[in-house]
Amino acid sequence: MSEKQNGSGRASLEDVARLSGVSTATVSRVLNGSTTVKAARRAAVEQACEELGYVINRAARTLASRRSMTIGAVVPTLATETFSRPLAAFQQLIHEAGYTLLLANSNFDPDTELKEVNKLIEYGIDGLMLVGNTHHPRLWEHIAQQAIACVQTFSLDSEKPCVGYDSEGAAETLARHLLGLGHQRFAVIVGTPPSNDRISERLNGTRRALQAYGLTLPETHLIDNAFSMNDARRAVFRLLEGPLPPTAIICGNDLLAFGAMRAASERYLRIPNDISIVGFNDYEYAEHLEHPLTTMRVDLASIGEHAAHYLLNTLNGLPAETCTEIKTELIVRGSTGSVPRTER
């Protein structure tokens, strides 16, 4: 007779097995996140757990298996689709495998990132997802000491497991698109704390494209402290007040590009007749703006999916791709056009 049946009010593993019509071993495999259980049996076990109100004793399981069934993730911000979309895909996959996501926000600060990683380690996480390949000097030391499976995202790294894309190449492609339209006066609006290797690489790609045309990016035309739509809006106001305002503005993401567009419209500039604006990432709303946005498409969900697959395979002792490169694609829409006739 089970504990549930003899009046204790708590369902047992045997109760779940009996109701779902599988063995207790199968129930254990499902609860441990094993990927070897057939979908129908997994569904039967999950339904039985829900009907019986079966709750796993996580503390006891952690002691017995040395697994907490939790995976941590530290991202710079949750304010944009850049990180919320891959996180959604990441969480979905690890949830299906029986893991719980523990999430922290570093606010682009390496010291904060290190503190949050240490807290997650204290909670006994089994795996960890990070953003970028520039971190606090002691971060990898702490991860290695605990032998935690870890994957970096959004950047490529020849030494550590990663899922990323060619930031320099993508930025160069965007700049060459605008150069091909005849633009010579450029501005860049980004947020670039020292830890943001992705933006630093994109600036390198932009400058490389300009140099090929004998052009440079003036320091006065590099706004590197814009993190919100209003930041970008105010940045454009400043740029337009200068002696040689840009005819093309490259933004660090689509949210900043939207802010730049708003500012241009408020100054009665026609897009793209008077000014061209590009974004990055191809957020869901980019093609639905008043002036559909030219941007660099990044499959954000795919980043989260590949990161999840790497951690789950590693935790289960299965082969895992240590470096996955996500392809980017230039999407040309109505926010870019030929340089104004007066500038030719």
C-alpha cells in the first residue's frame, strides 16, 4: 500500500508508476530528464504526476545523484528581444528535458556577472549559459573548479564551447550596403561597455568597410552609450545638430534603430530620401514599422536551441558540437536608399 493510499497524503514513486502504467525505473528516468524515454510514456508519467500532485524531493535527489536538475543563464539585459527570444527557446528545450532555468541579469557588468555566476553555483546548477566571450578574469576559474558544463552564446570562441555568429562580417556587410548606395557620412549608435565584445567586433567590421572606400568614422559620429529607444532618439538629435550630419546611421539593434527613426521624423527628415537607418537582429516588429527596417537578420531562437542542445548532450554524456556558427542575412527594406542628391 502506498503512502497516498494509507493516509499520509503524499504520493510515492510507486503510485505514479501504477497510474501511468510504466515501471518505477521509467518514472525515474522521466523525472531525471532522460531523453531515452518514448514521448507517450513521458506524457503518461507527467500526467500521473499532475493528477497525484507528486512533487519531487529535489534536495534528496541532489544528494543521491549529484544533480540539481537546474541550469543557469546570465544575460546582459532582458529589455530587448536580443536575449529574451533565445532564452525562451533555451528554456523550452531544457524544460522538456526536466530541467529548471535559473536566470540572472548582469547589466553588461563583468563584476556583476561573476557575482551572479557564483550565486548560481551555490544553488548547485548542473549547466550554465553565458553571453559573449569577454568575462571577469576569475569567472572561468570558478566554473572549472566546480566542473560545470558551460556554453557561451552570441560570440565565437576557438577555446571554449560556443554558439555565435561572425559579428565583424555582419557589420561589414551592413556598411557595404550603405556604401553601395553612395553614402559617405556615417554615424553609429550603440552601447559599448568594455565587456561587450560583440559590439566591439561590429565596430571593427564597420570601420574596415569604410576604409575600403577611403572613409573613416569620426569620433563625434560614434555614440557608444545608447541602450534604449530614447537614448538613440536623443543621440540622433545631437548628430543632426553637428556641422556635417550623417546621411546613414548604423544602430546596434532594431530598438535603437526605431528610436533613430522617431528622431528623424521629428526633425522632418524623410526616410530614406533624406537619411538611411539600419538596425541589427531583425526583431519581430522590424518589417511592420512605418518605414520597414533594413537590418541584419540573426536567428535568435536558434542560438538558444543550440546552446540547450550542447548542455543537455554534455550532461547526458552524448557528443556535442563545441562551436556552432549561426549564419546572418542582410534584409533590405524601406529604411535605406540612395544618398540624397545634394550630397552626391
